[in-house]
Amino acid sequence: MILVTGANGQLGGDVCDLLRAQGKRFLGVDVDELDITDKAAVDSFFAAHPEIDSVIHCAAYTAVDKAEDDPARCYAVNAEGTKNLAKNAAHCKFLYVSTDYVFGADGDEPLETNDVKAPACVYGKTKLLGEDAVRQHCAQYFIVRTSGVFGEKNTNFIATILRLSETHEKLFVVYDQVGAPTYSRDLASLLVQMIETERYGIYHAANTGECSWAFLAETVLSLCGKSTTVVPVTSEEYDAPAKRPINSRFSFRSLDEASFSRLPPWQDAVRRYLDGQGLLKE
């Protein structure tokens, strides 16, 4: 049976929906059913569910800016919570969803899975500690780094841009951070496929292509027929509490070598997302 954490989130919810549609045996939990930061609770949960043989770990503290003021909570969820799960799931297949923030990279070359890690914010540091815990305690692991996840079930960058466009004539959005957004439904499909295999390792997965956050915002507003203007600014000018990586371009060599399909282009993913929300005007 597959355990899915973060079942109420964007990605975890889509993973559960897909597993349900495929008739797979799974157990979806969120913090109300299992507080992963509580070691005793996690120990007891696994003892009560010996049938668990696979874990897709989507739960995470993802409030990147808030984490700078609340590092203890971010560490508890992303690092200690992941370790609590990994130690109990040492006999299982374990799929951990990580992030481009573990790199904190500059430049413009696509990031390989083994490139130097230099997270520049609390969130990135705690997610890297989560990766370390998985590699330490689990022999059968998948680590899947992704970026800019958006989906129907929770707020995300695209939803925020559209909400702000209702009350703002101009939106200031950074243009010097470049990567690709990732549609949670596309990523969920890959994760569900992956957990059925034994092609263990570290992977990069995002919708293909690249764009800045400013260009993504412009694309979304255009597709939705909005007149709000995007004003491109630098990361320094925007001055967010948490420092983001400038370069989040992924190499997908890892997927190719393991014979996993790359995700569709980000433009296609954004159109499908907006169409599903009834927001596509073009």
C-alpha cells in the first residue's frame, strides 16, 4: 500500500486523485491524520499500518518567506519530519519531493542532479536536510526536485497574480529568476509512474522550457484577457525576505537516462490549468 503525505495539498491531492482513479491501494494523510514532526506519532502510525510498502512524501513547509522568521517550524517539518518518516519507512520505496531551492545557483546552465548545493534560504536548507535524511535511512529512494508548482487545490503564483490583477493596474514581478513552473497534475502522473518502478535515484522534474516569473505573469494575464501591466524588477529591487535562486533551469538528463518521459512544455501546462479553471480567454 502507498502512503501519501500532504494529501490536502496541491501535489499530494493530485497524487491521491490519480491513485484513486487507477484503483491503487493507498492511504492519504495530512497533518490532522499524521503530524510528521511528532516522532512517537509517526512510529505508532507505521506500527499500526504494516501494509505500507511505498511512500510518496509530498508534505512540506513551503511558506518560503515566512520560514525566515519561523526557521524552527520549517526545520521541524522539512528536516525532522522527513527523517521521522524515512526511519520508519527504511523497508519501503520512498519518494521524496524536493526543490530547486537546494541549489541557490546563479548562471544560466541547466542544473544537473549532482551539481553543488548551496541553498540561500531557510526553506532550501531544510529541504536539503530532508534529502540527506532520505539517503541516509532509505535504500530504495527517489528524490525528485521540482520548481514553481501550481495546481487547483491551493494558492500558487498564477492564482496570486490573477487575484492581484483584480485590484492592481501594475504588478511588480522579478525577471532575473529563471526556471520553469510545474503543473501539479503533470508531476503527480510522473510520481505515480515512478513509484511503481525500481529505477531509484535523484531526478529533476518540471514542465519543459524556461521563463522568468515576470514572463510567466505576462503570459497568464494575456491568456486570461487581463489588462494589468507587469513591471519587471530585479530580485534586489523586489527585496523578498528569503533569497531565491537566480538559476532554476533543470537538466532532465536523469529522467532521460532512466527512460521516464519529460513533462510537457510549461506553456501547454499553463493553458490546461487555466482552461480547467474556466479562466482561459484566448
